[in-house]
Amino acid sequence: MTLEEIHAFIDVESDFNFEEIGDSGSESGSVDSEVEDAFAEGMDVLLDFAEPSAPLPRSLTSSDPLEGTSATAPPVRPPASPPIATPGTSATGPSASTSAPQHRARGPAPAPASTPCPPAARCSARCGKRPVPASTPCPPAARRDKRPAPPSTPCPPTAKRGARHGKRPAQAPVESDPPVDMWHDADWEDVEPPPFKFCPKRTPGPQVDSHLDYRPSDLFQLFFSKEVMHTLCRNTNLYAARKCAEGRKRQWKDVSAEEMFRFLSIVVYHGLLRTSTARDLWRKDPLHREPFPVSVMPGYRFEAIMAYLHMSDPAADAANDQLRGQAGFDGLCRLKPLQDQILAACKAYFHPRQHISVDERMVASKARISMKQYMKDKPTKWGYKLFVLADSSNGYTCNFTVYEGKAKAPSGQGLSFDAVVDLLHVPSLGSGYMVYVDNFYTSSKLFLHLHGLGYGACGTVRENRIGFPRTKENALPTAATRGEMRWIRDGPLLFVKWRDSRDVTMCSTIHKVYGGQTIQRRVKDKRAGTWSTQHIPVPEPVRAYNKYMGGVDLSDFSVTQKMRRWYMKLFLHFVDIAVVNSFILHKEMALARNENPLPQKGYRELLCLELSEFAEPQPCPPAETSGEAATPAEATGEASSSNQEEEGPTGCFPVTVGEIKNLKVFKYKSFQMKLEFLSA
């Protein structure tokens, strides 16, 4: 390239002015930043990049310094030589002054000062990348993602995250549908689930003739019928005969159905009186003298029946004992005959209403047997566990199972799941029932299963159960006040947290979260030290649970005494189930006729009197009494040599015969007085 071509290129491509360069080499014009970096590193741009092996920077190879987008690079400029002055010309061109100082031009032509290169373009130029045009500056997201979004439509945060990972951004939730990944307070409106259609198999209520007048003994015999008493007496006599053949010294006489009813009357009476032992009922001292048991049955006969009472066939028991440890062994073999008959009567004579409850019931016992369970939250902590299905309106026992310590045929869903499903026999009950359970049974799997069967469910739930929401967003705070609540709905399942004196956690498939109901609570003002009554909001599941749960533990008159045989405790509980269920039938029929029913205690007292009247008491051996005519010795004033009025009859506990005769009159008078008192 000739000197003229160099001068022409400088005049056209740059506004560089050699006259503005001082002796120190500083420039007042605009110089490309890459040239400055090269000088800072001790390189001469023209000399170092003029070598064939060293490529020029992109800013120097562009044909258009304003745009910097051409792919064709201009020829490499040679190092500038000292200008040669000619007549009428100067080193800087025809228009340059002759007196201007002559300097060597170092470095490439700088970019025009009016269009500086943006920072991103300079960075791209250093890295050998194509710079972005200066007219469209890059947004911060474009520098980071290398794919700039249009300035007119900025990406939302969810779209940016999705764009980075190559996923479609999630759509924003609709305002009317609460999200399922956070807790909501009472201000969010919940949708009440559609109710199930109630279709019972029979008309709910007592399944007896309501036009007849039933006495307590008649209702009790619905459960302990003649067939039940016949089976009980036959197995008892067989068991007593076997024990006597083995060398048992206690004498035995076969028991009859009438005598067994009298025996049951004393059992019910013992539940009312609750002495430490049954023998105390026949004591003659003034502190323990009880007239009723002596008038019904001698004490030794009651103890003999209690010792030999048996519910199953002894031959079947012996065959079952041979299978102990094998698959065909039945741990409840000694209970099955009476248990099956009581269960059939419970299902036959009453059909539950729509609200039912499932809970455990404990039969107190400390027998050394594997069936014994321990429940720390129950009033009776040690004993046999029964899973009970009861009507929530009155506590009628509709169905029950005795827990043996493990399930016979587990379904793999858990003990609580199997216990509820086994009690709810859908073909005999119908559909549309609402089941209330406690936190031992409540689980998402059980509630969804019942929902598929057409059954609603509600109950307290443990937060560590599978299916409970794990999110902590907007959860119930620690400093929440009484009445605050949080809820989440996941399909048909509603989870509710409510603050009372402590946190209450519920799950339901039949309620909405809040219906505007309130309850009263006494709250203490910590500053003033006074108590006041406040109305706090209560969720619908909590209100319904408190109303319909708790009918299982209704009986308070069960017999509690020590037994040598473990199954005798359950026999006494079966008697108690029959008494309570017969009382509920009496109460339901009395209310249907707009009559006042007897209280349970009065019902049990009247039942004892009626059961004792099935036959006359067994006569004792003859003995002299003080109420009979005086003997000739007494008429003459001589003392009687045989003071038999002070001695008790042979074979009975120490009670005088004169007291027994007087008690007969007292018995009938007491019966009449009791009827007048109850009818008043």
C-alpha cells in the first residue's frame, strides 16, 4: 500500500487528528477499548497483530467500523512510516498546515466518538464473539441466558425458570380454586361436598313390635333367649361332669334354664352393688347384710355355677387345643357359641341410624395371656380389646369383634383399616352412613375407600399419617389464639387444624370447613386474673365429631371381679352388652310412645327383680324358726336345748331362716313399691 492510499484510508475511516496528539502520546479523542487493553499489556497493535500467525481483533478486521458486522476484513495495514513532505502538500493531506508537527500514527483507527460500543459488544469483541448492535442494548436476562427476550414482553419469573430448564411454565392458579399446596384460613370459602343418599336396608330403629308392652325381662330374653340358655346350660353341665370326673371335690347338680336366669339376676345385681367379692352378698353381719341375694339363691350354689360355667362344648375345646400353634387354632373357641348368638341378636333387633361410630372398648383383666392389651389413654388400661360399632344417637352396640393380638387374615392395609371394614357389613347395613372414628383409625386410604363405598367419614387424625399435607406454608402459627383455623382440601379429603386449649387436627369427607358455628369457652385474663365466657368459631368437623362420637363407652354398671378363667371376664361383658342394648330398646320404644323411659339404674333394678321370679328359690333344709309356734318347753318357760334359730341352715352361708321368711315378704313389697315409684 502506497503512502497516498494510507492517507486516503485514514481520512475516510476515522476522525483521528494527528495535531491533537501531544508529545506525551495522550489522546483527547475516543480510542477503542481493545486498543487500550493492548497498550496496557505492552503490545503494539499494528506490529503484534501484523504477523500472519497472530489474527487481528474483530474490531480491526471489520469493513464498517460503525456496524462491525461485515464478514470481509480489509487488508492489513503496514506499520506507518514517517511522512514525506512534498511541495504544496503535508503529511496529513492536502488540507493540513505545513507548520503542524509531524508524528507517527500508532494504533488502528478508533471508532467514531458519536457511536461508542456498548459494554456487551466490547466483551464480545474480546472473546471473539459477534457484538450486539448498539441500537438494541441487551437486557440483564439476555446477558445471563444468552437468549434475550423481547423488551416489550418481559418474561415472568416462572417462565424464566421454565425456559432455563426446557420445561413449559406452569399456569397461574384460578383465584376461585384454593391451591392445595398451602393452608388457608377461614376467610377462604370452602365448597361443601355433595351429601350421600341414605339408603338403609331396614327402617332405622328397634326391630320389634312397637304395639306390644315389653317388660325388662322380655327385652333381655331377646339376647339371652331360650336357645341361648339351653346351649349355656348344656355346656355347663358337660364341663362340670368332666371336672368332677377328674377329681374336682366341689359337688354339682345339673343347672336348668330357670336357675340360670336367677343366677344372671344376681350377676346384674352385683354390678349395681359392686362389692369386693361375690361372697360378701351372703354375709350376715349388719355391715354387709343384703336381703336380695339370699332370697334368690344360696351362696354355695352361686359359686358352684360360677365355677363350672362354660360357653362352649368341652369336646370341641379339647380338639381345638390339639391345634395350638397351627393354622387351624382358634383362640376364641371358648367364646364363639355365646358370642355368635349375642352378635346375631344385636344385629336383628335394631338397625342403626345414619350416624355411627367405631371405637375400642376395654374389658378389664390382668390375666397372663397374649390377648391382653395395654392402652394408656383409656380409663381401663389393661384388659381385652374389642372393636365396637355403635349407633351414635344412643350407644346401641350394633357389631363387635374381639381382638386376639393379631389379625387372622390381614389385608395389608393395616390393623385399623381392617377393623373398620370388618365392622361395616355393607349388604346388611346399606349405604349413605356417616362413620366417626378417632385418630387410631383415621387415614387417607381408609376414608377414600369408604368414600368409594358410599360412606362418609370424619375423625381426628395424626399428623404423621401417610397422606397428611406436609406443607408448612401459611400453617397455624404457634402464637395463634383460640378459634383460629387452617384447612386444606385435597379432592374429597378435608384437613382442618383448629386451636382450642390445644391444637385439634381433623379429617372429613362429609363437611365443609366452617359454617358460622361458635362454641362457648371460659377464658382467663392473665393480667386481671378473672374468667370470662367467650364465643369462639368452631369448624364443622369438630362440632360433628363432638356430637356423634363417644357412644361406645356407655355402660357404667359392668361387673368387675377376679376370675380364674380368662374367658369369664368376656362372659360378664356379654351379659352387660345384653343389658345395655335391652335398655336402649326400652328407651327407644318409650320415646316413640311419648312416655318417660326408666333410667338405666332403675331399669337394672327392675330387671333383677323380674329375673329372680322365674322360679321359687331353692328351699333350704328344715330348721326351727323364731316365728313359728312355741314348743311345749317354751310354753312352760323352759329354755330350748337346741338354739337352732341362732344357727344357719346346713349348706348355706350364715343367714338365719327367720330372716329368709321375712325377706320373702320384703321382696314382694319392694317389687310393688318399685313399680309405684317408677310409674309415678
